Amino acid sequence: MEEEKEVLTERILNAIKSRNASEVREIFETIPNIDIAECLDEVDDAAVFLYIFRTVSSEYTSDFFAELTTEQQELIINAFTDKQLIELLENSFADDIVDTLEEMPANVVNRVLKACPPDLRKDVNNLLNYKENTAGSVMTTEYLDMKDTLTVKDALKIIRTRGKDAETVYTIFVRDNKRNLEGTINLDDLIFADEDEKLEDIMDRDFVTCNVNDDQEEVANMFKRYDLNAMAVVNNENKIIGIITIDDVVDIIVEEATEDIAHLNQISNMDEPYLKTPVFKLVLKCAPWIIALMILQVFSTLILSSFESAIASLTILSVFTPLIMDAGGNAGGQTTTIIVRSLSLDEFEKGDFKRVVWKELRVAACIASVIATFAFGWLMFEMAVGIVDTKTAVENLGFGKVQVMFTIAGLVASTLFVTMVAARLIACMLPFLAKKLKLDPAVMCGPLTTTMVDVISLLTYFILWSTLFGRLLGL
Amino acid sequence: MEEEKEVLTERILNAIKSRNASEVREIFETIPNIDIAECLDEVDDAAVFLYIFRTVSSEYTSDFFAELTTEQQELIINAFTDKQLIELLENSFADDIVDTLEEMPANVVNRVLKACPPDLRKDVNNLLNYKENTAGSVMTTEYLDMKDTLTVKDALKIIRTRGKDAETVYTIFVRDNKRNLEGTINLDDLIFADEDEKLEDIMDRDFVTCNVNDDQEEVANMFKRYDLNAMAVVNNENKIIGIITIDDVVDIIVEEATEDIAHLNQISNMDEPYLKTPVFKLVLKCAPWIIALMILQVFSTLILSSFESAIASLTILSVFTPLIMDAGGNAGGQTTTIIVRSLSLDEFEKGDFKRVVWKELRVAACIASVIATFAFGWLMFEMAVGIVDTKTAVENLGFGKVQVMFTIAGLVASTLFVTMVAARLIACMLPFLAKKLKLDPAVMCGPLTTTMVDVISLLTYFILWSTLFGRLLGL
């Protein structure tokens, strides 16, 4: 791959340097734009790009501009004459222009908006106003809608004349006289149909739509659920104002999944490729979480400190503290992950909360029993073979090694049982609570669960020790 | 939502119970199949489904069968006569049939294969043989390929006659006489083109393909990168043998992201919706990880146990052990997540390993400095206000409270610095190593990193204490 890229880069740069127009055209006709853009990702000479746009037909460079880096785009816009800029914009879709503008300084934005044809400018301005991550912010306004009384023949004629300006012609939106959406038709059905049939007779009436303010994650889930190619976006009066196409949805799904992955693992987000993210940004995405978690740990620190005398009298207790806290953290993390992901994928319906808690209660009881039983055996083994030294404990407690082993393993296993059940129950409930409070479950639930589980496990450990076990053993 | 579903369920069941054929048809014409299937998800009476398939035209039930539960599908197949089964199969695509068969008992599989028309049976058998998660296992064999010498007019005629049997007609694959793939044409370009043009003159020559053995994740990344609707799958002789369409890719992306999320958070996988996964399966997905992590913890237990005397002489050391281990675990987890996700999204090229390590070294140094500095201040605060009791430490060490505070905070901060740097460096290197060894980075790297970081942090803590600090303080 690396080698191929070097060869290609050299070929492109040579062709441009020697002003070999036919070779440059051949390259753009046979190689995907994104591969060419990647080869040129370190070029910061506007002349190179001006030559490309002048030489190659816009048919082959239509999305080349969109694939360049923000810096390169700014460079090109500044180097373009107004006429060139207008030409570029006329071949672009409103949603791509918006994506570009969102990264540009104000003076560049103004220049671009001025160069836009009035219709396009209105669309771009509209799109720029929708809140991030809503259907409105990802939709495009260039779609084909047709009246329900048209014939298939007329519809195909309209597609031939107006279709090039639309983001997709694979889905046609059919409306009545009052611009109410009545149905959709896929292009293939139009081709399979009889020329004289009316759209209203062949359209699908079981279409779905989304509201312009819907969250993009919900939109993506609808595409998946209904296997759509394109979906109409409607306003509060139920009139169509834009469409979302499946290629945008692919990006949304990747973005939302990456966001969940980041938050579940205590990172602010991962919206840029790692190697393109500046060092200080990576520090900002990671360090605050570790500090926040350290501050939240104040509760467990407090508990550990107040039971210092218990530790002093039996230091073996401190050997198993990390084991208990880690097991609780892992169990909570597993449940948080499962529930948060299920919420993201829209798996739950209203009323499912109770079913989740009841299911989790059973899962937790099983896992807690398994883990407690295993831990008991494992600790007995660790102490028996001397991985954990019991000599001091035997001296301090004043009874035989086997009794010490049973006592310690029993204490840890009992604590683990309580910890596991608590961890999974807390972790399955918090995400629903966060969602109800309109907070991001992936952000809140990990740290909160860990903190609560740490407190519960440590208190159980030391209280079990100082009361039940202490009393049983007559200490 | 819940209420709507109840109303719809009642409407459907009433219509079927009263044998109201026109109402049943109306329902299937106006409501998406998946919504109907979900309403009927608890129906286990074959007669209900037989009535539906008999009453509603196959045009409206084409993917209804695929949306039903495995149990319902089995029920229907067993209730169908051979003739009905053949009819159902004729309207299905090979890849959907394969999805169904993979869940069925052997006798049902045999009956279905026998009922398949010979061509379809061959395709189904072929698809059943590809390894899971390869391009071959998700491709479909129903595509349209045409000779490059055809005219646009002829091509549209072929689409009208053969298109209904193809998974997509939006992308046409153009081949030469020897069945070598020469280019692709999108349906809209065909419609925009002049009737008499030849395919070879209007086809896109900058298409990309994948090999039948490529991993489905790579395929999904290519769709994203090149904004494709469909891609040809070729064999080792570079001949086209199938295609993958974007709706399959949406499923792949969700599946792969969910797998990463699961593995990064120590769960075997989450391939079924939570509420549909049996309790014992959830236990099996979670419990083994906690046990494995507990066993891996043997190293830190060993270290803690062998430094028990250091703890006994200064119990305050044990108060901060969890804080150090957790911070290291969190830092390692952040880096593992970032690198594993970047590898999944195919962000790195050959030779990027060194760039990643160099970048991570700088990030780690910054974060380690920030965290160590913060921790120093935070511990000073905790000890100053009495969250952590220093009385015993003052007695044991035999010098003033302020000196004790500086000593402990300095020791923890130094340990954290080493831990942070080690955690991030190990975590950024292991995923590359795992990939080189053809292991799943998301599975291996979390637990391995945690284990190594735990060992490093505890050794640093106690060795720093017993040598450097111990000597400095003349203990």
C-alpha cells in the first residue's frame, strides 16, 4: 500500500509539474478522487490545485475539493477568482459546502456565501442554522419531489432534466397538491413500471419520515430498521424540507459508535484521526477524565483511611483490596457497556426498564455466585502455595493456617458476592436515569458506577470483617 | 410508541381473525413489514402466517419472512407445502436465505435446499461455504453485469427484464468478452446518457473491488472511503463472482463497532439484543473475563504480599495503592481504546507504528506531568484537611506532619508519573503487536496492558519507597 501510494504520488506530481494535461486527465478518470487527494495531502502550493481544476473536467473533480484538507480548501478558495469559485460551488451540494464552511474563518465564509447562486445560498444558510447532530444538520435540500398525478414517462423526463442537481434520484418523493408527502418511489420501480401509469398508483405508501429536529442517531436507527436508501425530513407541519441519504447515514453510524466507544472508556471524543490530532488536544481529551476519576475516588480513600487500624492489625486485608475493587469495576463496566450500547441501538421500548432490572438481577445473582465460588478456591490456592504469605496473619490472628485461609477467602468471597450484585444492578439502572435526565449515558455512567461500587465494596469488606467475621472469631 | 404498537397489534390480529382480506392487504400496503413483524413477535400459530402469505401479494410480503423470529420461520417452513415453499424461495435473495438457514436445524435446511430452484441452490450452497466475516459470506450473487459493447438503450432493456432478480440495479458491472470487470455504471448515469452511447464510453473506470476472502471490516472501510453504493467481489483470478451492497455494509459497520465496544470493555460479544439474550448466555459472556482478569492479577497480588512488611510499617501506603492502580488502568484503557478504534477504521498506513509511538511518548509525558502535579496537590489537600489520617504515619516515621505529607505526596506523584508513561506506551504498542500476530487487538490488549501496568506501578511504588525515599529519609 505504502509503496503504491509513493508511486502514484510521484506520477501525479510529475504530470502536473510537466504540465502533461492528458496524463493528469487520465489519472482523474481512472483513480478515485480520495486516493489522489491523499497523495497530495502535503501539497500547499495553490498553483498545483488551480492547474488541476483548470485541466480536468468538473465531472471528474466534483468531490475532489471535498476530499482535501481544510488548509488546502482555504488556500484554494483564496486563490480562486470569483468566477472560478462560482463554478466550483455550482457543482457542489449544499451539505458539502456546509461541511467545508464549518471549518473556515469568517472572511472565507463570507466570500463563499457571496459567490453562491441565491438559491444555493439560501439552502446553505438554512443548513448552517440547524443544531449539530440533528436531522436538519445532516440533511440536504436537493431532492426530487413530484406530483402524484404525473405519469411514469413524465417522471423519467423530469429526472433526466433536473436529476443532475439532486443528491439522489434513486428515491423520488411523491406529494399531493398541498405539498404533503404521499409516498415514495424507487428509481428501479419507475423503470420496471409501465410508461403510462400514474405515480400515485405505483408509489410505496408505507414510507417513514423523520422530523428536522430528531437526533441523527435516531435517524440512523430508522435507516437500519427499514433498510432505506433515502428518507424525507419533515418540519413540524409535516411538509418535506429535505432528505437524508444512506451515505450520510454510514458516516453517522461510524461517528456515533466512535463517540460511545470513547465515552465508555473515559475519553472526551475521537472526532479526528489519531495522527492528525495535535498532542495538546489528546492531552485535553484524556487528562481531565483521569483527574475527575481521581477526585471521585476521595470516597474510597476516605474509607480506606478510616479503616487503617483494621489494616494495621491484619495487613493481608490490604493485599486483596485491589482485587475486590477491580472485580467490581469490571462487572459494572460490562453492564454499563451492554446497556449503553443497547440504548444507542434503540433496542428498548417504553416499559422495558423493569424487564431489564429483573433480568439483570438474575444475571447478577448467577455471576456473583460463580465469581464468589471461584474466588474462594483461587484465594485458598494462592495462600496454600505461598503466592500470598499468611505468616503474619497466622501470628496476628493466633490460630492455624487452614483456619486463616478459610477466614480470609470466605471474607473476600462474601464481599465479592455483594460487590458483583451491586455493581451490575447500579450499572443497569444508571443509564436509564441518565437518559431520562437527557444526559449522555456513556459519559456519566462509567465513573459514577465505579465510584458507587468502590464505596460499597470497601464498606462491605471492612464492615464484614470487623462485625461478622470479627465476632464469629471472637476477636 | 408502546401504545401505538398495541393498537396496531390489535388491528392486525383482528383483521386476521375475522378473515378481513382487504384490511389485511391494506395493512401490508401501508405499514413497513418490520413494524408488522414486531407486532406479531409472540404469535406461534402457523395458521396466522399461512393466511397472511395466502392473502397478501408477494410484492408486499417479500421481506416479511426475513423479519420474523427464527422460531416463527421454522414454524412456517414446516407448515408450508412444497409448492408454497418454492414460491417463497423464488421471491427471496440468496443471501437472505443463507441468513435464515444458518439458524435452522439440519432437516429444515435440507427441505429448503431441495425446494430451491437449481440455480438458487447452487448460489446458496456457495455462500454457505465462505468463512464468517469475509466478503464472500456477506456478498450476494444476484447482480447485473453487461458487456462493454452494449448501448444504453439495450442496457435499460436488460434492466427491465432481468433487473427484478438482482439485489441492486443502481450499479451495473461492465465486463469485456473474457468476463474481466472493466468498469461500473450507476443507474442515474445510464438515465442521463444518450440512448445510443456505448457502455464502455460512459462507464466509470476508477472503480474499486474487494477479494472474496477480504475481511468484512476492510470492505466496510472501502465503502466509507469511496462513498460506494455497491462493490464487486472478485476471486483470485480477478473475475467478478458477487457484489456487496451498502445496506449490508450498514449492518457490518454496526456489528464491527459493537464487537469492538464489547471487547474493549471485557465482554465476549453482544451479537443479540440484550432482552433476547438468555441469562445463561449473558453469564457466559461476562463471567469468564472477570475470572481471567482475577487470575492475571496474581502478579500484583504477589507484589503486594511480598511488600506486606512495608505496608505494616506504614499503613498509609495501602490507602493510596488503589488510586495508583486505577489511574494507570484508566490511562492504559484510554490509549488502548484510541489505537484499537483507529486500527478498526483503518487509519494507519504501513510505517505509521513509529509515528504513533513517538506521538504517544509526547502525549504520555504531558499527561504524566499534569497528573503527577495534580495528584501531588490533591494528596497534600487530602492529608491537610484530614480526609486521609496522617497520625499513624507521623508516629511511625517519627517526624512532623508537613514532612510526612510531602514525603507521601511526592512518592505517589513520582509513582504516577512512571505509571502514566508506562501505561500509555505499552497500550499504544500492544495493539500493533496483536494485529501483526493476527490476534484481535480489542480482546488481548486491555487485560494485558492492565496487568503489565499494575505490576510496573506497584513495583515503582514500593521500590521507590524502600530505596530512594527510604534512604533519603534515613529509614
